[in-house]
Amino acid sequence: MTSRTKKLTAVIAALMMTGGAVSAQTVGFLMPDQGSTRYDERDWPGFQAAMTELCPDCTPVYQNGNGDIALQQQQFNSLIAQGAKIIVLDPVDSGAAAALVELGQAQGVTVIAYDRPVPDRAPDFYVSFDNEGIGYAIAQSLIEHLGAEGVSPEDGGLLQVNGAPTDAAARLIAAGSRRAVEESKYSHLAEFDTPNWSPPAAQEWVAGQITRFGDEIIGVVAANDGTGGGSVAALMAAGVDPMVPVTGNDAEIAALQLIIAGHQYNTISKPSEIVAEAAARIVVAFLNGETPEATTTLYDAPSQLFVPEVVTRENLKAVVLDTGINTTDQLCVGEFVEPCREMGLIN
């Protein structure tokens, strides 16, 4: 029995002990965009599997807003029309999502904000990783690396590539990263909010900063693996050598491969299944008429926030491979075979 199955079994046992019977129900699972592969590959499968275990008679419905506010609103309305009484919502736009939360609650629909908070209208619950903590951790990891490498603050400064300005989670990540840099001896050269978390937009902006600052750039604090990958692409296209350290977040396969190759410095291992399973448990608690346990409050919403782990070349094997999150068959292919051998990941 896997650790995930054990946890889910424990949850089911706890529900049975309370005497609650999970109701058959349509449950919406609305994700925001296709800019990251995680929603299709990790979040939805994790949520679906957990719901299958916890509420076999429930019908979870997945839809992706594809970065379109109006499309996500249509999907939200459609779920209400289908009789869904609980919707797990990762908003395309955190500000616009306030109207969705208000609409749902006015019609007796429980809204669980997922991954991205909704600051302007408290949902019934919020579940996510600690986004401000993530921003601080990736920036602090890069700063410590610069210090260990003997890079002086007099040598230059850092670029900060944030996520989408419409995403409240991106603002939290940015705040954490900014705080880490401000607490250090290193300076900000420039900062950018990346529309729709678009890697090409991040790449274009970083390319412009390379023209502007040249070798004054000693590192790039990027908010996720997409913006990090765009930053790496810009630096490589400009022939920056040696490569300056670039951060990331999400531990996507492409980012892990860049770390193995030495092109990206870090990422954050936050298996989305952890939050997806937590969301399923929260759904089941609401279906049973219970109050889900909150560990904190964020934007007036009872919340559960999980603390993830920074991944660098030094601990990638222990954090990612030894735990089974990914395999060498996934990572050590094509041009990454030789770097994997150099790291001792494969023979």
C-alpha cells in the first residue's frame, strides 16, 4: 500500500467513525490555464483519484479556463446549472474570481479556492502551498548560492521575473522573493510581472535586460519553471557564460532537466497531488456537513497551506528520484543522458 493510499484510507476510516455518509454529488474542479503542464498532469489526476477513493458516488468534473476570464465564468455557471454544490476554483484572475465566489455562495454553492487565493471575497476555504514562503525560499536559496560562490554585491544585481499580475498567488510569491533580496546585500536591477505566466514573455523581457545590463546580471529570481525556462532561454541565446543562477518553482520535468544540465539553479518540489488530495478531503468534509480543519487564515478565508522543498542539483536525487516523484526514465533522455551520468543518476 502506497503512502498516499494509506493517508486516504485513514481519511475514509475517520469519516466512517464520525458516522457521516458522503453524499453523491457533482463536484467542479476548475483550473486556470495551460501555461503550466501541472494542471493536466498532476492536479486533476490527483484530485480525481482522491475523490474516487473518498466519494465513489461523486462525479468530479474538470475544466480548464485556458487563461480566459470569460471562459472560466462560463464554466463556473455551467457547473451551477448542472447542480454542483461544491466547486474547487483555481482562478484565471484573482480579482475577477471575487464575483464568482459571491455568485456561488449566493446560490448555496460552496467555493474552495485552490492554489490561488481570492483576496476580495473570502471563499468557504482556501488550500494551497505557502506561496509567499515559496518566493522567499527560492530567492534565499539563490542568494546563499551566490555567497558560497564568492559573488560580491559589487559585481551586480538580480532580475526578478514575477508571475501574472492578475494572480494573487503570483503577488505573494513576488513579495516573498522581494523580501529575501531586500534582506540580503544584493540589489534588484529590475522587476517584471509576466502576463499570463507566459514563458515567451519572460524570455523577451530578460533578453531586453541583458541588452540593458549585460554582465551586471548575477542572477535571476523567476517565479516558476515557465518563467525560469524563458529566462534561461534568453541567457543562453545571448551567450551568457558562465550561466548565472536562475530560480524556478513547480519541479516540472523540463526544469529538472535544466537543473541536471546546469542551466537552472533551483526549483520547488511541490507535488500538486498533495494539495489536490487535501482539496478532496475538504470537499468530503463539506459534503458531510462538517467544518474542515484550517491551519491558518488568509484573506479572511480558513486555509490549509503546505510548505514545499527547494530542489537543486545537490539534492535532486533525494527529493525527486528517491521519493518516486519522477524517474530517471523521464529525466535522463536525449541531451540529458550525459549530465545524468555525470551526476551518478544513471550508469
